[in-house]
Amino acid sequence: MPNTSALSFRTATAADIDTIVALVESAYRGDSGRRGWTTESDLLDGQRTDAEGVAALISQPDSVILLGESHGFLRACCHIEKQGDAGYFGMFAVDPDGQGAGTGRAMLEQAERMAREQWHCCAMHMTVIVQRDELIAWYERRGYRRTGEYRPFPYGQARFGIPKRDDLRFELLIKPLAEVPA
């Protein structure tokens, strides 16, 4: 398991695209995803992301893919985007073999810090598949609250995965971010 004190953060570039796709796929899909606790393998088949989608996020204004690395290896990533006065947090992936070691918590805290300090966001938003109770509970322990606001799952769009059930939907979670000291 990685030592989170050795975790360093940087913004992704186009040279990182293939490594990011591989990490996200390993964390969410197939047998490799089952090694960690954040898998969506029981809910979705197919891909979680692709090189084209990652490239678009990297090149989009007010959008970054944040990387967490340790000893030269990518251990975690997430996408953060400025949306008005809030940050949006998504595409969060932690190496399945390193889950439970604090890497995800460190990554989330760094993303919140960036949204607050660089973009002056007053809140962080995210959407989580409602069937992911354990993951939602993890976010709640980190200060996120459920809103009861739901968004449909993009059925019929295979680039987001192939659903194994017909009741998937997302719930918006929100966390207020502390004010930046003047």
C-alpha cells in the first residue's frame, strides 16, 4: 500500500492520458476493480472512460485532472472543474491495491484545496450512483451531504458504461468549502 506522506500532486498533461485511462478502468471495471472497494463492476460493464474523454477534460478551460503519485507511479486521479462558484469533483480513481491506505482521502482534500484556493469556490459538488451506499457513506464522513437532487443515468451511451440494471441514477452531493483567509 502506498504511503500517503509520499504522495505528490500535479496536473495531468496529454502525456498522461493512457495512464489515467488505465487507472480509472482498473479501479471501476472488471476483475481488477473487485480488488478495491470502489468498484462499479456489479452495476456496469464496458468502459468507464476513454482517451478522447480524458483529453477533452485536460484541454477544457477551468478543468484539471489532478494526479496523485508515489515513487514514480500513478496512485490516484480525479477531475475537478470550476462551475460558477462551485467546484465539481469527478472521475475519482484510486489504485485498487492501494485503497484503504488514505490515498483517496489525501486526493479529495487536495482537490478541495485547489477548488477553494485557486478558483475561490465556496462548495464542492459531485454526483454518485445512488446504489453506491458504501461510497456515499465515505463521502458523508468527509463532510458531503446528500441533497435528494437526482440526475438520470445516461442509458444508451456506451461510452459511460453498459448498465446491468435499469434503476441507476445519480444523486448530487455537496460540501461547503471554508472561506479563504483574507
